[in-house]
Amino acid sequence: SERTLVLVKPDGVARGLVGEVIARIERKGLKLAALELRTADRATAEQHYAEHDGKSFYADLVDFITGGPLVALVVEGVRAVPAFRQLAGGTDPIEKATPGTIRGDFGTEVQFNLVHGSDSVESAEREIKIWFPNL
Ligand code: ATP
């Protein structure tokens, strides 16, 4: 089986969607391997979003992700990486995510798109080390 790093971002926590996201993960047949509520420090956020350093939205993204408590999870199961990407829906909640997905059902703005899921197995292993170095 495979592992992926999931974040319920600060907007998702503020909107009370943690249970909703976890319910969808569990109903899909994926397992929770780690789960923590925490406020990310800047170093963690900058490492996590290193690939976006230099983009126009990078500073806002780091401010946003460090701006309140989030829930970080390691999710495990058969093809966990694409399986969670499917549950999340496309990055833009209106233009890309379809109804039935987390972003499609609950999101409106691309910056406040509620969840993160690793985009590849390699990204997942990199991100799991950042958020759960002891796992
Ligand atoms: P994530 O990495 O959070 O799962 P993603 O892989 O679907 O999202 P990326 O293209 O990696 O999308 O963008 C990372 C995050 O940056 C997005 O989830 C979103 O919060 C933010 N973002 C992306 N594009 C924009 C934009 N044009 N304006 C503002 N924020 C953006």
C-alpha cells in the first residue's frame, strides 16, 4: 500500500470540515496512520510549499497556511495518493473541482481550497518527513 500527506488547511478547520474530510477518507477505505491538530510555523510551511517559491501567490499562501490551526494527516491504503486527489477534486473549487468532491462541494476560492493532498508518491514521502519526522 501507499502513503499520502493530507492537510485540512486553516480554512477547513475554521469552517468545521475536519470530520467531513476524515469521514470521506474513511469511507473510501483509506486508513489514518497519523493525525495532528497544529499551527504550522513558517519554516514548515516554506518547506512544504518550496516548489511555489517565487510565484505571485507564494507569500499569501505561506501567510494563510500558518494563519491558524490545521490538521495534518498521513493516510494509507491502495493508491492512497491518487485516491485522495480524487476525493479532494481540482485545485480551483469552481473552475476545476466537480460536485461530489471536497473542494467541489464546499469550496469557492482557489486560495481557500480547504485541503491539500500530495501529488505523487515522491512528494508524499518528502512531505511526510516535513510534517511527521518521527513516522
Ligand atoms: P495542494 O498542493 O494544496 O494540494 P494543488 O496541488 O491542487 O493544491 P498547487 O498548484 O500545488 O495545487 O497549488 C498549491 C496551493 O496554492 C493550492 O492548493 C492553493 O491553495 C494555492 N494556489 C494555487 N494557485 C493559486 C492562485 N492562482 N492564487 C492563489 N492561491 C493559489
